[in-house]
Amino acid sequence: MKLLLASGSPYRRELLTRLRIPFDCASPDIDETPSTNESPQDYVARLAYEKARALAAQYPQHWIIGSDQTCVLNNQICGKPGNHDNAVAQLQRANGQRVSFYTGLCLLNSDSGEYYSLTEPFHVHFRNLSEAEIERYVALEQPYDCAGSFKVEGLGINLFEKLEGRDGTSLIGLPLIGLIDLMRKAGINPLELAQ
């Protein structure tokens, strides 16, 4: 069985390379619209499964990794900002707040349909930042394609006073501790596959 990352995200691809296991990548095409009254946790779990499932017919005899993340601020799902003004507005709303991130993860056997899944929570506590600090951060890092409008692996670490959760890689979009847990449940030992 080969490994496939069901994502076009360069961030997830970079994270998965850390495990030193050969893998392929493909971008699934699914509708990412939240269902009515769907919790953030159920939303990301569903999308992670759907991303993996969408590629199963094209990639038989693969273990497919699906992952999706959402940011929740004041009980509202925040998407990727897409541009400068939206990123600044998101960070202004998050200023001084505790913001929750949920990452859904699915490991699907495309041959049998068997799958393992989890939802990884992670929380960030934003510092009280000035408008000038927020503007400068957004101008420097341009986090337009990142949920929450920051890159924790870069300058975004300046925005926080505290991080809370078991796996910091979940903030980048692929919780590696959780993925290793799922692989082991599926009978796959990542250390035996590492090159």
C-alpha cells in the first residue's frame, strides 16, 4: 500500500515530509460548505473524510490522508482571509482573545474502505497587539491562505502569549502526532517506513 496526501497545501506536504515516508499528493475536489447546524469539530471531520474518499477510486491500493482545519473565534468559524484587509480584520477580532483551531484527520484504505479518524483541538492565546503591529505582521508575512491569518511556523509566533494543545503541527494543518496514532491503529509503523 502506498501513501497519498489528499491535499494541494504546500504546508501539509512539508509537514508530511518530516516523517521521511515516500508519498504522493493529489488535490481532491469537494464542496467545503458547512452543513446547517454542523459543529466545527463535525465539519472538519467530515471534510477530512470526504477529501480522502474523493480520491479513493483514482488511487486504489493507497492509504489516503485527508485533513481539514477550521478556526473558531467567538463561536464563529473563520475561513482563510484571502487578502490583506480581511487578514487585518481577522487579527483585530482575535486580538487579546483565545482562539480555537480544530483539525480533522482521516486515514482511509482506498482498497477496503476501512478508515481511522480523529479531530485535534488546539488553542492560541493572542497578545494584545496594536493596530500598527497587526498591519506590520500582515504586510510582512501575507498570511492570506491561512486559517486565522497567521503562520505559526514563521513570524506569527510573535502574535501569541500562549499555545495550548498536544500537537503544534496541527496549527499548520496536519497533526503529525495524530497521524502517527492513526497509522499505528491501521497496523502501519511509520518508523519502519522512514527512509
